[in-house]
Amino acid sequence: QVQLVESGGGLVQAGGSLRLSCAASGSIFSIDVMGWYRQAPGNQQRELVAVMNNGGSTNYADSVKGRFTISRDNAKNTVYLQMNSLKPEDTAVYYCNGVIFGSGRYWGQGTQVTVSS
């Protein structure tokens, strides 16, 4: 069983920055893909923001390319999302996600990010 705990959300003005953290309960070496998703107000679905596999390959949503960066610190069992040049449309609840192939998909509880104009 994997537990993921997000932190780092908050209120920021447009153009500002935030860094989200996702701490895993165990070694993130066992997690094949880790990433961030978000669910905007009024949306029923979570959308992919950024993911990174164990080999370090990354994938980003077009809307955040060049502004957001996903990274991981294996020693701290933590994945980060550095968000720069934030826009009001980035306002959402951000969820950390981990996938273990053949085992399952795990979610954190979410952290609110609000960007004011």
C-alpha cells in the first residue's frame, strides 16, 4: 500500500510561483510513474499536469509546458511540481498520483492552488 501526501498549495497572484511536494510513505523506487493531476472548479474530471517515470522521462500538458517542472528526490521519497508564471486558469485542486504496474494507482488527498488575477 502506498500513501501519498501533498503539501505546498496556497493563494498566489498571477505571475507568481508555488512548489508542490508529494511525500510517499515508502520508497518511490517501487512506483513506476509519479505525477500530478488537477481538477478545476466545476470540472468533473482530473486532467494530467505532469508525469515522470522511473527512468526520468517526463510528459507535460501543453498548457503548462515551459512553466511547470516535475522532479523527484529519491532519497526523500518525494516528488515536486515547481509552478512558475502562474495564471488564474491554473486554479484547481492538485493531486499527486502514483502508478505501480500490475498493482494499482494511488492518489493523495489533494492540495488547493488558487491564482488571483
